[in-house]
Amino acid sequence: MNPATAQAEVIVDELVRNGLRHAVLSPGSRNAALAFALHRAASRRRLALHVRIDERSAGFLALGIAAASGEPVAVVCTSGTAATNLHPAVTEAGHAGVPLLVLTADRPPELRAAGANQTIDQHGLYGTSVRWFDELAVAENRPGQHAYWRGQTCRAVRAALGAARPAAPVHLNLPFREPLVPDEPAATVPTDSDGELATDRPEWCESLAGRPGGRPWTEFAEAPHEPARYEPDSPYGLVLLAADGGEHDLDWARRLGWPVLAETGGVGHGGETLLPTGMWLLELAEFLRAHRPDLVVCVGRPTVFRQVQRLLADREVRTVLLHGRSDTWPAPAHDVSLLADSVDPTAVTPDPAWLEAWSAADRKAGEELAAALDRESCPHGPVVAARVLDEIPADSTLVVGSSNPTRDVALSARARPDVRVHRNRGVAGIDGTVSTALGVALARETPTYALLGDLTFLHDTNGLLLGPHEQRPDLTIVVCNDDGGGIFSLLEQGDPAYAGTFERVFGTPHGTDLAALCAAHGVPHRSVGIDDLGDALRYRSGLRVVEVRTARDGQRELRERLSEAVASAVLG
């Protein structure tokens, strides 16, 4: 067994011992030893191996699996620009708290000095986006190497999982010297009955076996953590569920009688005090003046709505942040008065009139909003989002794209606590979302749907590249195709005063035939109108794309009509 093979086999074995169940691999030459080791582990069902030819898609696939499972996922690539293509997914994972294990192969130092092909400086390549970086020494057949490889692998997994801190990506750079392929066929690498490396290796200077019983090389005792509890001093509070709020137990909000408003509207969260129209109510200045809270408990980092930022910037409203990252916590409007882990619901006596005032407004807004959406004949984003939420089955997962879809889902104000939601809101990019959705579907193993804009879909069509040996998840991708960047028509640059510039540099029409694109990938495609969307969404196994043609013209006017309808219902 040559040193590159020995090191790769040991690292993969130790990753499995540390709980690795999924690995995503992009093909290359310098990472060949890792490819052989991963394939061998997968053939013995020690892990699930996913192969993607595009490193950017591979990174987001790993991100989706890790985000949905909460478990570390390895993504493995060769050297050079291959490694740089993982950077967008690493950045998202760093801001979203996702345990990504990035293993990049590299040239040994003497080849770097010689300016070898596909060679860049990979030391600290991902900067502050990773929690921990290490470059292993080039493998040699000498005593002490085996323990060093296993120990550093345990260190990487520990850093990714975060222990008392939230999860984060880590980067392990692995320089390999030739030969890069096994001296013997990979299938004959000696293993024991569990598929782990055999102890006796006569050609190697020391045993390559791990700890007995499949245990990790280094185990960690859990340090006790004393949660910081917040004791409110007013019964007039609001709860805001933001991007990385997770699946918090909100029983304390119910006991306090506090309205709960979520960035996803009524989707993905339950509870007696959740208000699906919350994002609309925050837009009503007159209502908010009469029902201004004394404090807002913000769970996670708000990323979508400007009305949320305005509320948190109100100096008459105290902001309490529930967030696990005491080192890098976000500071909405730079006015966080307290950072805590939980809320004590016994600290104050609830005022039932407070919750009833907000709930009554929510009921009025919800009824009028549903009627207003039904009146719309053009399938703009909120109309499509409402229909999708009406039709997808219980216990499914919805992956929501950035830009308009994440807003449309909230503004449709549908109550779907039985649907799980995933959004790439770490840095809220549109790249890699198709691959992220595939990863979420593979991890959840339940019917999964994605609601994406056309530019988001086109940004990651390589996510549809699935080889004949790859698992195809049950994923329906709904594409709202308005032939360009619809989000910009709702922002300042969408003002008619900029019409002469808008279409070329913001609207960016593309004219792509999505049916032909899907056909090229062998992915079923169906183009439907809003009335046929329900039938198209009925559960079918496998990967497919449902396209809904929408219009960019009139989106601003639609939002104004919906806002006027809500205001009329609530304010009279």
C-alpha cells in the first residue's frame, strides 16, 4: 500500500467512525486516492457516495444534505480551480451554521514550487468562512503517521459540529504525492468483517486499524452548558422567527401570550400564537403605532423584509436576540439589548387583550388576502406560492429560492405548519439552489418540492446532471419563469424613471427554452398555467420540473393591490 492510498483509506475510515453518512465527490486526478477510498466505503455500505462533475453543484448538494440532516457531510475535490468552485457553498455554510467537511486534494510542496499544472495556493483558501483549517503533511511510511491522520480527522469533525457552538464548515487540505492510485485493486484492500481497515499490514510500518468497536480515535466529553435565560419585564412582546431560527420550542411564547411572526409567514411553524400575515401587519404603520410592542424577541437573523428592520430599528422597542453564537451573533439594526438562549415564561403575567388585538388583525388580513389572491388572473409570484402551498402534501419539504420566492411564500400567508422549509439564507445567494434542493431531498427521503425563480434555476442547471449510477430523489422543482430578474422590478431600480436602463442590466431577459434544457438532461418537464398547477403537483416519485410562466410587468402593482386590501381589512 502506497502512502497516498494509506492516508486516504485511514481518513475515510475515521470519518465514518465519526458519524459521516454522506460524501459528495467530484472526479479528478490529484484526489484519486480519496475517490478510491470513498468508493470502497460506499461499496461496503459504510456511507452513501454522491458523484457530481461540477464542484459548485457538488458543494451545494453537500450543503443541502448537511442542512437537512444536521450531520456532517464531506465534499471532496481535486486541486486548483476545482477547490475555488466550492467557495460559494462554503460561504453559505459558514453563515448558515452547516457542518460541511471540505477535503481538497493538493500538490505536494515541491510541485507547487515548480508551478505544476492545476496548482494554486490553497492554504486558508476559504478565509473566515470556515471555522478551522489544516493542511496535513504529505503522507510517508513511517511511525506516527497513522495516529496523526486519525487525530486530525477527529479534530475536523469536532470543529464542524461545533460542540457547544453552532455547526460550521471546516477545510482539510491534503497534498498527495504519486502514486495516486492503489497498488492493488481497491476491492482487495484488506478489511475486517465491518469493512474497517485490517490491523495486519506487512508492507506498512505500523498498524492502520482504528479503535476497537468502531469508536472514533479521539472522543470528547460534553462540556456542561448553563443556558442564559431571559426574564421579560413587560407582557407586550412580539416574537420574530428569522432565517436561522431553527425548530425552536415556542411554548414560552404561547404561555406569555405573545404573537409569533415568521419570515416564512405561516409555513414551517405552528403554535396557537403564530400569525401567518405577520409580515403584512408590520407594513401597516397606523396599526403598528397603536400596537407597538415594548420588546421583540428575535430568534435568529432577519434577512428578508425591510419592515422587520424598521421595527428592530425603533428605539422605543427593545430587541432581545435568541442566538447560539455568542461570539459572532448578528446585531439587527445594531440595537440588540440582550443576548440569551431561552425565555422564562413565568416572569410576567400575560395580557390576553394584547394577543387578541394582533390575532383579530391577522384573521381580517388573512381572509381579505386570500380573497384578493383568488381575484388575481395573472399568476404572479404570490399567486403561484399560494397555490403551491395549497397543493403540496402534508409532511413534505419545501425548498424556497432567494429573491422573490422567499418573499412570495411569506406574503401568501398560508398556514402550513405541516410543511418543513429550507432556505439558503446564510448569504441569501441564488447560486446552487437546485443542488441544495436535491441534497435536502436525499437527506429527508420524503416528498420534496422547490419553488424557484427562473434565474435561480438557470444559475444551477448543472444540478440536474445526474449520472446513471446516482440516486434520483423525489423532488419537484416549480420554476416561476418571468424571463428575467423579477425581484428588481419591486426595488428602487424598478421605478419607471429608470425604464431606459432597467431591462438590459436588471431585467436581464434570457429567452431560454426550459423544456429543451430539461430534455437535454433527461429530466421530465411540464409547462402549466395556474389552473393546472394543482394536478402537476400531485405526488409523483423521481425528479421533475414544473414550469409556470409568469409576467414581470405588473408585479409592483400587484403588491400595492394586496397591501391596500390588507390595510382596508385591518384598519377599516
